[in-house]
Amino acid sequence: PFESAATVLQGFWRSPHVASMSTEITVRSDGVGVLTMNNAPVNSLATSLVESFEVNFKKLVADSQVKAIVVTGAGNFFCGGAEISEFSKFTSKGPEAFKDESPVQGLCSVMDFVDASPKTVVAAVNGAALGGGLEVALACHYRVGAPAANVGFPEVQLGLLPGGEGTQRIPRIAPLEVALPMLLTGAPLKMDKAVKAGVVDAIAKDKATVVDEAAQMALSRPPAPISKRPVSQANRFKALGGALDMALVQASNQAKGMIAPEAIITCVRAACSSMSFQEGLKVEAKEFTKLLFSVQSAALRHLFFAERLAQKVPGNKAAPGPMAKVGIVGAGLMGGGIAMCCAEVGMKVTLLDIDQANLERGMGVIKKNYARSVERKSKTQAQMDKYMSLITPASEYSALAQCDIVVEAVFENMDLKKKIFASLDAVCKPGCVLASNTSRLNIDAIASVTKRPQDVIGCHFFSPANVMRLLENVRGTKTSPGTIATAMAFGTKIKKVTCLVGNCDGFIANRVMGVSGAGEMLNRGVMPHQIDGASEAYGMRMGPIRMYDLVGLDLFGRERANSGAANPAKHAFDAMYAAKRFGQKNGKGFYKYDEKLRCTRDPEAEAIIEGIWKNIGEAPKNLSEEEIVDKLYLPVVNEGFKCLEEGMASRPSDIDVCCVFGYNWPRYRGGPMQWATAVGLPKVLEKLEAMGLKPAELLKECVKNNWRLNSKDFVKRIDQAWSGRWSKL
């Protein structure tokens, strides 16, 4: 629901008049007035809707013929919450503008009016009620829900809290063990659990009768505003007994570095204290304002829009082709993962491997993965059986003849990939999209062996493909608009965050993250634990050195040793490989590992590193966390600017999306380009120059012209770089 509803509570700017009406009212024959929120697709709380709501609700209250009121939503949503695009109206004013009242005071006033209605008000929750939508339902006196509807507070996902009185109302009707997870994780409640917890009063027979049943309840019950209800003694005792502190610790462990959970706990603590409802609202308003103007919330809101914008290809008006049948070449871990993604959305999959043993092994791994999911109860046996039935193993290329799209997923070897694409060219039907899952090889070189380069594109999945959400679609110089449209639609169909990028070494995510300064610091006086500690404090799930150990140092070392490039006396990675320290797989790399793969510092590894420093005349360095983070990730920012100036990315936000969903860059930083915005581009330039790195010309251009990454002139400059490289197609 969070993905589709785009929900977070929003404050509302009060315009002098109603620009457009976004609610409708009718009066039933039984005297119940029905107010319907109507702002497709999710009935979001745009300014016009809130103002219309206020006008029409007051009409129903004033109408002597109206005995009671029902509030519902048009279509399949009750209300998806905020119109997030309107946040800029508040943040542009600065926090000083909201010293005396909440940015959401306009909405809160409407909530208070509903709450204080002399006529009974019932929410007919016909579909999802999320964020501000749930707060609208809680402002009503009672709630009746359709069986398939759900309710939730996803604001924390955007670094915010429910600012429309939700933090003060929910503890008054639900036990803390239900209210706190709703607020701290954003996870929605299904209707049966919502009724059991007291969030909703009754479940309707079906969606078609929800308004009727809400009307019956409205006529049979007196007004009962939640604001007048005391917080239960049980919730008060739990709060005094440490439940809030425990919940905060748990939330902090699950979402390290996030500041919203603490603000949410502060609000709930106020609700469970001796404060009045109105006093609690003042706490909520203060905490909401702080979060709204925080760097974290700005980054998370940026990422929210960036994720959706990435799906759109500038200037491409072609329609996607069919995608009912997909072929996967290569039954290894990557090919199997892609096959699972496709089967789970109902696509018919042909999994091809010319080695029968590999094919059987690959099908076995898929089956084990699904069996594990059934065991964990994340999937049912029926689902597993359905998905397995959609995957057909094959060992002959002729089995791919009727596929709409074929994804090659073998290991990185250009000669092998060319051989495969020549075979695909011979057997696949005209118009079939031929995609390579290469992580860095030249798409044009692969396409050159076919007679249909216009049908060839890169589809770079990240491992494991059935878990990682990013899909980089890589356009070649001859890739057609139709092929691009199909590849983008394919990514959306299999529920990937899909981004179109240019054909260069490493594409976007691997290219920009590949210039991280981790290896340079290892060789220049900084220990692994220092690098990883700073990285993880910044918000990365795993520091880069630990990640190298996880992937396997032999993968890096063997290639360098075989090519004759290795220098164990002066290069830490080469030295580890020479010492047969391969990482987690043999229990020792830059760290040592026990049988449960828990890592600790290893004096032997550190002695090897110190030997390298001695060999090249380096002394140990005691860098601050900020200095280490700068050396790790400012080169990434710089490379991002190079991608933009070369026309390899169409937007800076696409680079952020690739790093967040491909490399687990912390969401609350927004990605490297958003982080650079928070640091300040002049400061980024200054630091890069102080580090001795050559800044990208585009970065220097931005600083010279005082451009921000959303400046009109900067956007025009990037559009020119992108279209200049690709408009000839």
C-alpha cells in the first residue's frame, strides 16, 4: 500500500478561495449525509480536497435534514494520505514561519471540526486508509471497514510522523503493542486485526455495503470523539513501565540513524502522560515541524519522487511490446533469481542451460528457495506450486523461439556472450527483446553479432536478483525506442525499481561505487575497522571492507595475479590473496570469522597491512569519521557528475536511485547526489580539491554558476547532455 498510495501526512496551505472541489456530498433517504473524498487515484489530501472537505462537511452539519454523517472515499481508496508534492510550500517558508503553529494547522482544524461534530460521524473505510487518510478516519467518531481494506501510518518511511493528530488519537483506542509498530514501522494493519485492536469498530459484509453499514451505525450511536476518551490505564502503565523505551531501542536497531522514531515516541509519551489532548497536540506539532525541516526527511522525500521518476524515459513515446513469455539463458544463481521474479508475476518462463547438470542444479536451487519461503510462511505451498509450474527447463535454444523477451544471465565473458547472442539471433522471433545481464561489458559489442541490434539492450540485475530491487536497463547506440519501452515495462512488471542508463564501463551503480576510496585508504594508513566503522555510522548496512570479505577476496586477487598486475608488497588486496586470506569463505580475510561468520579484528591481517604501509613509506593515520566518509564517498559524487556530463544518466536522481537500490546506500541520505546537495556543492568541490582529486567539469560549472541540482539551468544542461548523446538514434 505504501508503494502505491504515496502517503505521508501533509500540512495544508490555506488559499483565499477554493480552487477546485475534491469532495462530493449527498443525502440518503434515511437522513444520513455522505461526504465522498474524490481525488484520483488515491484520494490524496491535496489542498483543494481539504478545503472542499471543510466546506461540504459544514453544509452537512448545518443541514437540519441531515441526522448523521458518513465519510468515505471514491473508487478503491478511502484516502491515501498526503499530496507530497505540496510539501515545498512549507519548507520554502523556513521553520521560523511555524514557530507558533504547526505547518499542518489547516488540516488539524478540519480534523477538530469533524471530531466536535454534534452529529455522529462514521468513516466508511472502503479501501486503504493510510497516513493522513487514517487520521481522517480517526477524527470520525466510529469506523466501519471493508473486509479487504487496511489502515496504516507510513509517515516514518518519509522521515515524518502523523502530524494530523494521529499520534494523540491512536494511543486512545489501540493497545501500545499495536499502536507503536504502526507508528514506528509504517506497516499497515489488515482489517481483521484493526478491528481486534480497536482501531476500527466493525467489518462490513463486503465493500459494496460498507457505506450502508456505516450509515446504520451513525444513526444508532451517539457522537463519541476520540479526543474526549482517556488513554487506557493499561497503556499508561506500559508507558511508565518502559514499553516506549524498549520500542525506541528496537526501532533504532531496525532503522539505524533515523531520527523520526524518537520524535514519534516523544509524542506517544505525551499522549500517555498527564497532559491533555490539546497539550499533546502541541508536542506533536513541535516534533512534526522539526522533522519536516530535517535533512533526513528532505532526503527521503527526494528518494520517494526519484524512485517514481526513474521509470520515465525522457522523450520516449514508444509503446512496450508483449511480455507474456520470457526466456532466461543460464541456470546459475542470477538466472534462477530472474526466473523467480518473472514467475511470481505470472510470466511463463523458459530457463535454458545447455549443460544438463547445471540446469538440474539450477531448478533444484529455485525449488529449495521456494521451499524455504513456505517453511518461513512467507509463501504458501499453493504459491510455490504455481510458480514452479510456470518455469520450464530447457537445454536447446529452439525452446526460446516464441519468447517475447530473452535475458542472458551467464558469467562475464564477452566471447561467451557474443556466442549466445548469435544463437539467440538465429532462433528468436522478430521483435523479441534480446537482453544481457552484463554488469559492465559493452552492449554495442554484444549487439554487433546480431542482425537486429535495435532489439538488444542491457538488463543489469543485482545479486541476488530475486531480492535486490534495482534493474539498470542499458541502452546501446542502436537500441530502439520500442525495445527501451519494453525493457522499462518489463522491470515494472517484475516489481523492480527500473532506471535507464547509458552504455559505459560499469554503467551507473558499479561505475560510481567503484571509485570509492576504500582501497586507497587501506594502502595509506587506515585500518579496516576504522573505514567500516565510519561507513556504518554514516548509514551503510555493511562497511566496504567487510563487503569485500563477504564477496570473496579471491575473486579480486585471482584476476590480478593471473594478469600479472598483482603487487603483494604494496597492495592490501593482493597481499591478502597471497596469504590465502579469501574472506568469509575460508574464515579469514581483512577480518577473522567464527563458525557463525561473526567477524572480529585480526592481528595477522593488520600486521600484513602495516607491512604494506612500511613498504611504501606510509604512517598510520587517525582520521575522523567525517574525513573517512569524505574519502569514501565524495569520489562517488564526483563520478556521478561525470556520468551526467557524459550523458550516461538523464537525471542526478537516477544516480541516487541506482546507489540506494543497488548498493544499499542509506535511504535517509537520499543517495550520493542528494547527499552532495546537503553538504553543499561549493563544499564538495573544496573537499575534492583538498583530497587531490580532479573535480568533474560539471561540478565546477555548478559552483561557478551557483546552480543547485534542481536549478532550471542545471536541468537544461543535463537534458542537453543526455539528448546530445542519444537524440541521433
